[in-house]
Amino acid sequence: MWPHLAVYQHTSDALAVIDGERFVDVNPGALRMFGCAAPALMLGYRLADFSPLQQVSGVLSAPILTALGWRARQSGNLRFDWRCVGRDGREFWVDIMLTSVAHDGRQLLCAVMRETTARHHEQAAIYLALMAGVAVRSRFDARARHLAEHDFLTGLPSRVLLRDRLRQALAAARRNGRLVALLFIDLDRFKGINDALGHQVGDLLLREAAARLVRCVRSVDTVSRQGGDEFVVVLADIGAIDQAAHVAATIRQAMAREFRIESHRLHVSASIGIAIFPADADDIDTLLQHADLAMYHAKTNGRDGFEFFSPDMNRQIHQRAALEDELRQALAQDQFMLAYDAQIDFASGEPLAAEALLRWRHPERGLLLPEDFLDVAEGAGLMVPIGDWVLARACRDAARWRDAGQPLVVAVNLSRTQFMQKNLAHKVAATLSAAQLPPHLLELELTEAVLMHHDGNARATLAALAALGVRLALDDFGTGYSRVGQLRDYALSKLKIDLSFVSGGVDGDVAQAAVVTAIIAIAHSLGLTVLAEGVESAAQFEFLRRQGCDQYQGRYARANGQFDGLDGLLDGSD
Ligand SMILES: Nc1nc2c(ncn2[C@@H]2O[C@H](COP(=O)(O)OP(=O)(O)OP(=O)(O)O)[C@@H](O)[C@H]2O)c(=O)[nH]1
């Protein structure tokens, strides 16, 4: 049913599709889990055929599975723990999630299965310890306590032990007038690693990250795993807060080193929040909350860094939440508008295109620039709806310019989130057709960072966009990501040189001037048009013209009168 999906084939989870009670589709993970060398050994069989006659509770497996399947179809989904037997005779526990899916007029069940044998052993040990007689109690108690106090995956202290250690550390610090620092650490974009490479690789990465964390602290300190990709470090008995900053910086460096997991070379970073006892809180829960809040700030400030808690953070979080609400209203109430920056041809002095720049007419705060709100929009999941609005409005404006006898190309920036959409090319085609704009009058601008982060699919997406006939430009070129050789692989038609090169180049920085000259020459050899952004002075204009740059945009164009006759047109969008 979904075997064409890469994730279906490569996830370490076992996935199966069940029709009636029989497997009609299984992925490699399921074959591995049930010890089957080929799909034929599973297809057509029932889960009951891979179950012992009875479950541990004594119920018969086959009839109870029939009932569970029926319940899953009734309620949409159902999750339960199940004892299984593989073809190879191995007995194991599985957490099964059944979801009812309608397909071709049939109601199928999709099963996601994860082995939980280790967890069951752990529970069984605790259970045994509780049930054991007085004579064996101490031995089992110790084992049971260890299991409860340590994280199964990493062996680190769990939340339970962390609280205990924190309690002791705070009591000692109170007595001795010392400080305790709490570092809340969350790996950045860890979900992506799980999704791309499977949970097993994610697990190994968590273990290695845990080992690195332990090496960053003294033996009196505690490193614990909170769950998922979150860790908490307690620095007991420190004299000054710069010690906490020092450890946070050390952790950052430790995480920045390449992780080699199986055949993969992974690059990971972490966001760290720090709260200090007694300055930020004097009880465990508030200290944890404040460190968590500071970590959240580290995330929203671009990740890969650390932040100390400050009382102001609460206020900022509320402001952010309010801004998110206002952004939703802005979309609903049409408070956005576009401003345009014309792109001028050096040779003819004629405007050829105009870049759409998003503005928000905030009812109280006046006109806001993208940098004032896009970060919050990203966090609130609003980049796609805002991007859709910009694209639709820009296409309508360009159609209007063409109807007014000024067939300018409209240039629209695409964010990373927009670029990641699977249906991007369809969406662009639909928007062009709704605005009745020919594709060659639309140019989509992408930054280097967007392209480089999606190397796998970037080419296919760009090819699909280029096939529509729209133009593609690489924005902010020179900010350090792309290699010139890669440019050939993308269906680009234009390079935009980053403003910082331009200003350095004309202000007498010989090295930067040489870089600009080289970029223009290479771009031309690849058949690309070169546009310089942010041109402000006659000196910059002259320098770029001499270098053979094709187009420019910026304040100089307006000052030089090159917007004359366009103003009414470009300012007309709202
Ligand atoms: N491999 C593995 N993954 C886990 C485990 N526990 C939780 N996870 C996954 O860890 C991921 C944690 O992701 P988040 O911290 O929410 O998000 P993120 O992708 O790290 O992104 P940011 O934190 O926003 O930078 C989730 O996808 C969980 O399913 C585990 O024991 N092993």
C-alpha cells in the first residue's frame, strides 16, 4: 500500500498492513522483527500465527486478537502490548498501534510495532523484587531501585535520582553558602535524525551524547536523562556562575564534535538553559522550570547555544505568545502588504523586475518588517500560510503591472519551510493560473542555506519548479554555504550577491573586491545573471558596472530616478 515510501522501507519500526486479520503488506522492519527471511513467510498469515497460544494473562491469543482488531476498526485506533513469537522461535514483547485506514473501499488496519522486551524485563524485575520474600528482598531491592533510578538506554540517573541528588546539593549549598547550577540540555532537531536514520541510530546517538556529557563534568556533579533527547546536569557546589557558563561552553564543544554512529557521520548541537540556586529559585521544581524556560529561549534564539534564566524570560514568552495570536489575526484580517524593490538592468537602466518585500501593518505598532515577526511565525507554524499569501498577492500584482503595460518579473522569497513542502510546484502552478500570470514573469528566490539543508530533495524540487517555466534565483550568495561547483546542479537563472561583499568591495577592501569580480566571472561562465543587492551609492554602482554585473537593486536606483514612472505601479499593492 505504501511500499513506495522510503520511510516505509527504511524505518527501524515494524510496519504492516492488515486486511481482515491477514498481513497484506509488511516492511523490512516487520520481517526482521518476526524473524522472516522473505515477505512470503508473513504475507497471508495472521498476527495470531506469530503469537503464543495464550498471552501471559492466560487469555487465548487468537480470539482476543479478533476482538482487538474489531475494536480498532470501531474506534479508529488502538494500542496494546502483545507477546509475540517469531518464525525463529524467539519470544518477545511488542507495543502495537493499530490504525484503521480506508483504502480502495476496504477498511484496513495499519500496524506500527515496536519491541518493548527490554522494558518488560525491567518491569518484571521490579515486580519480582516486590513479590520476593524477606530473605531475598535486599538483593532484589537493590536491583529494583537501580532500575527505577537509572535510565534504561543511557544508564544515567533518571528523574527520580536527579531529584534526590538535587535535594542533597541544595541542602549542602544552603549550609555552605555556595551555589548550584542546573543545566537543562535539549538536542537540536533530534527528531530529524530519528526520522531519517531510524530509532536505533537515534538511540545510539543518545548514548554517545550521554557519555560525552558525563565527560564534561566533575564526579560530584550529576548528569541525568529526563527523557527523549533531554538531559539535566546538576553542578553541585560551585563558587560563581561563570563556572556554569564554562561547563555549558564545554558541553557545546563536546556536542559539536562529529558523532560516528554505525556508518553515519552526524553533526549535532544542543540548546542549554541554566538556572542558578539560590538566585533564580530556591526549590527544585522552580529551578527546573526556570532552566527549562531558559533552554526554550536558547532554542528560539537560534539553537546551538546557552542562555541563563532571567526573570524577564517569562514576560518575553508571554509577548511571543501574544505576537503569535496577532499574526493569526493579521492573516485573517488581511493586515499584510507588499512593498517592492525594483531590479534595474545596468546596461539599459531599465527596471526588469521587482522583489516583493513583506510588511505587516500592525494595528498598534505601525509598519513591521519581516525580521520583527518571521521568527515567531516560524515557531507558530505560520510560514506556509504567510508564504502562500505573499505568492498569491505578488502574482496578482505582476499580472496588474503587465496589464498596465509594464511586464516586470516579480521576485518572491521562499522560506525553508515553504521549500520543504512536497506539493510546492503544484501550489506555484495553481497560484500562477489563478492570477493568470505567465510563469516567466515569476522569479522565486532561495537562500543558500535553504538549498544546502535540503540537498536530497532540493534538486528535484528545483527541477519541478523550473519545468513550470518560473525563474529561480539564489539569494544572499556568498554567505558561506554553497560551493560554486554545486551551482551547476541547480536549475538557477540568477545569482544575487550578498550586500556585505558589495559594500566591502567598494570601500577599498581589495580582497572582497576580488571575490566580487570572481563571483561575477564564474556566474557568467555558468550562464547565470548576476544581481547586486543593496546598492546605495554612485561609487558602488560604478564599481559593479565596471565588474560586468548585470543588474542591481537598492536605494541608489530610487535616488537615481530609475523608479520614475514605476512608483505608482509598485506602491499600489495592499
Ligand atoms: N531514538 C530515540 N528517540 C526518542 C526517544 N525518546 C524520544 N525520542 C524522540 O526524540 C524526539 C525529540 O524531539 P524534540 O526534542 O521534540 O524535537 P527536536 O527534533 O529535537 O527539535 P528541537 O528540540 O525543537 O530542536 C522525538 O521525535 C521523540 O520521538 C528514545 O528513547 N530514543
